[in-house]
Amino acid sequence: MSDTFQYPRKLKDYGKPCNFSDTKIIVMPGEKREGGLENYVVRDPNFISLDNIPEMSESTVNTERVSTGERGFHHKEGGWPLSVDPGDLQEVQRYLKKNVERDPTYLQAMKDLCKTIDGC
């Protein structure tokens, strides 16, 4: 005895729209019940909730603790490194030439700004 079932429909036939059509009404003969509607109770409103799946949830997270802290930073003039004194003009210009102006992203940003200014 085999426990498999082969569905004869091809994969290319899936996803096609259904083709419904109107047909003539056919009344099927049924068995007549004794007693009629007297055995039935009218419920108004008729709401029922059927659910045989128990509601359960479980959530666990196992992460490492991260130590955090607050640090303040007072910007009197820019965010200069500790080795640069923002009050000393020569030191500031030396830092800019050495670290900032040689950076390729800085050069590209300046070119883009110049194009923007020329368009105004």
C-alpha cells in the first residue's frame, strides 16, 4: 500500500485565473425532518469563536552585557583632537594640511561644492 498521491496537474497550469460560469439552479432532494423548526433555537446575536490551537509563546535572549557611559564634549570651536590647540592658528592650519586636505573624500567634496556654487 502506498502513502503517496500524485496530483495530475502540471506546474504551468498553476496560477491561471478560475473560469466560473452561471448555471441553472438545481434543488437537491433531502430528507425531511420530523418536527420542523420547533427543535431549533434562534440565537441573536450569533457569534462563536472556534480555535483549537493553544496560545503559547516563549522568548529568550542570551546576549552579553555591554558597559555604557556618558561623555560630554564641549565644542568651543570644532571637534579638534586633544593634540591640537584650537586657539593656536598655526597648529590648526598644520593639522588641516596634514590630515584633512590630503583626504580624497575631502577633495571630492570640495569639487562638488565648487560645482554647486558655480551653478548659483
